[in-house]
Amino acid sequence: MQLIARSRTDISRLLAVMTGHWLIGVHSGRLGLPFNHYYRSCKDRRKEETVFHFLCECPALAVRKKTFLGRYMFSNLSELSESRIGDLLRYLTATGWI
């Protein structure tokens, strides 16, 4: 029910994050756009810029995750299924990534 009340923009943002089809990491390269092999928020060159790192483990976004999603880190993406759609959208907006 939470999804039905959302705007097309919100639904598009959620689907982009869920599928990994947005301008992050290697997907940008597949579209012929410049991309980074490392994660831009935390500048960790050992971590590839992925949706998993963005949503679950990036230390640079930990406070925002705690504020909007209730936890500093997530071990896997399935743990995010407990989050409300509105909270996830607020997190996405606060990061400025999508």
C-alpha cells in the first residue's frame, strides 16, 4: 500500500536503487559515462562503488542511515526489507545520490 501513494519520481528512484540501474559504479560505465571504481562518499579505494556499499556498509553515510533507517550498518540488503518506503526515500534524498 505504501508504494501506491508515491509519485512516479519516488517509484522511479526506488526501482533504480532496487535494480542497481542508476549512475553508480560500473553501471555508469555500461552506459558510456564516467565512473569510479572506488566509492566516492567514503573515498575507500578498496570498496567498489555498489548499491550494497551505498545502502549497507558505507561509513561516511552511517549517521544518515541511523537517522532515517534506524541502524548505522546493515549486513545484507534483505535487512532493509524491514524499513518503510518513506524512510528509505528520505535517506536517498539526504544522501543526494539519487
